[in-house]
Amino acid sequence: MSQQLEIDIKTSGQVHVIRLSGHLEGQSATTLEQEIQKLLDQGRYNIVVDFAKLVYMSSSGVGVFIGAAQRVREKEGDLELAAMR
């Protein structure tokens, strides 16, 4: 049984930190992609994703970050992945 993904977004100055916990797969990857897109639509292009409490990530989750990195770079922003294990 999958553990639900929890997404917590905090802002510190111009940096937006997305803290993930649980499992990132399938439908939860779509939800995360939508949350990242909301940030980009608001002109927020400096994003850090904290993986410290993420238990599992499927290829769908990896795809979210590949797409997000491309969109952020187009806006001359930065997407950093932190605390990956």
C-alpha cells in the first residue's frame, strides 16, 4: 500500500521550498506537477525541492522534475534538488 504524498511549500525571500514526504508516484506526481506549475504561473522561478522525507519516487516523479527543470530554465530560474538519498 502506498503512502500518500504530502507537499508543503514555504517561501523564504525569493526562494520557494517544496518539502515532500511519502511516496511520489502516478497521481501524486500529477498533483506535484500542478503545484510546481502554480509557482511558475505566479512568476516564482527559484525553487528548491527537499527530498529528506520522501520515501519513494517512481519514474513519473522523475519526469515531473525533468519537465519542471526545463520550464524553470526557460525563465532563467533555478530548480535545486536537496537531501536526496
